[in-house]
Amino acid sequence: MVKLEITTPQEDRLRLPTKSRWDTAMTRCFKNYTMFCAKVSIDIFGKQSKRQGWLTGGWYVYNRSLMLNKVRYFLSFGLLLFGGSLLVWALLPARRQVDEQTIRPDTMRMKLNGQDVESAVMDARQVRLEWRSSMRIGDDEVIRLEFETIENASSPEQQTGFTDAYNSYNIMAEARFEVAGVRVKPANPTRESMPAGQPVRFMWEVSTERAGDFKGNVWLSLRFLPLDGSPPIQEPIYVSEVGIHATSLFGLSGTLARILGGVGVGLSLLLVYKDMSGLVISWKTKNNTKYTKVTKD
């Protein structure tokens, strides 16, 4: 049912609950005034919606502020949802994979012409390989390889009778990360001096512009450099497979997704900034009023 309430400047009110009295009301209004103010209340879908406007020539020019507010809220919510989803995808870190393996001294001994030599690295060590199983295209991820001594380990010389290789050799650790379709920095191989009892660490930065699955291998070797100037001897002591899954959201890289997500959230907050400011001011005023009343009491 449509109920029309018409207010004239002289506050003459005509309530027209039925359509049959429409012509009578319009004739009376236009006979005395050429323009008057009207307020219409229409029940739509069970909810009361009010519009105020001017009635000129029988046409209503509605105040669209309420409709524009609804569009603004809907647009703000959509931008917040879109930008928030991009930020979550672009900032949420992937789970890290860890591979640990103990390297015994008999594994770190040299071979000459295919035969074992009684010289070996005396301290037992542990290899720790750490990487992220998933990455976003365009982002740089880090792969770490640590080669550390194990504290309180028994002397291998007492168990195996090996002699300390440091007496006759300078020893270096060499690491390589071999994978296709992924950029790796620094370039392979990477070598570090390995003093007795000191840890050695390697790090690679990897990135790709293509989504997909990539598998590679991490190698760790020891290079024995004879003090007498003889050719070096290299012995591999560790190898592990590394799998990386590169992802993309709507073809966006991680950097672009973070930029678009931040812009979306910023625009969303900007659209409702005045409303949020009003709510904050109202809340503060209400709390200050309560505090003043309590203080006076």
C-alpha cells in the first residue's frame, strides 16, 4: 500500500490512503500553489524507505543521497575484500622445509686414485638445509645451507685411527644449487674456507617469472688443498633434492599484488572516512559525557 503525505508551506496536510482521492488532492494543490514540498513514504520489501523532494509539474526529483551512500558502502566493501585478499596472498609466508643430516668423519676423508686415505676432517658435523616449499612469482626467496660442528662428539681419531687432514691440507667447503627455470644468485659454485671447528654457511636467492613446479639438487663437497702445492682433491659429502612450487594470483606477481592490494584497501577506507570519523567522534563524545557524569556524582 502506498501512503502519500503532502506538506505545503502553510502546513496544510492531506492524507491520501486511496488512489481515488489523488485527482482531488492534486487539483487543490495546483490551484493555490505552483510549487510545494512533498514527503513520500513507500514501503518496499517490508522496509520503510523515505525520500524527500520537490513536486513540480507532477514529477518527483528524489534526493539521491541515500542511494549514493549505499553504492559507496558497497564499493568500499568490494575494494576492501579485493585488496585484502591480494594482501593476504602476497604477504602470507609459506611453510619452511628443513633437512638435517649428520656427517661422520669417515664420510669426510679423502680418496687418492679411488682408494681411501687415513686423513679426514676430525670434527663431526651436521648439515642443515632450509628453504620454502612455495614462492610467488617475481619474489626472491632464500635457501640456506649450514655446515656446523657437533658439540661433545667423541674423537674420531680414537674410534677410527684417522689423522687430522688439517695437518697436511687447507680445506674448503663448496656448495652448488642446480635447478632449471629458476634464477639463482650467487652463481654456482660457491666456496668458503672451512677452518677447524668453525661453521660454514651458504645462502642463495632464487626467483622466477613463471608459475609451476621446479626441482633441483643442493650439493656440498670438501676441497682438500695440499700444502705442498699438489692438485686439489674434491670429495662430495652431501646431496639433497629441493622442490619449489611457484604460484601466481590472476597472473600477478607478488610485488604487483601487494601494490594493488594496498591501493584497494586505501581507497576502501577513503570512501568511508567521513562516516568512520563521525562514529569515532560520537563514541568519544559519549564516553566523555559518561565520564563527566561520574565525576560530578
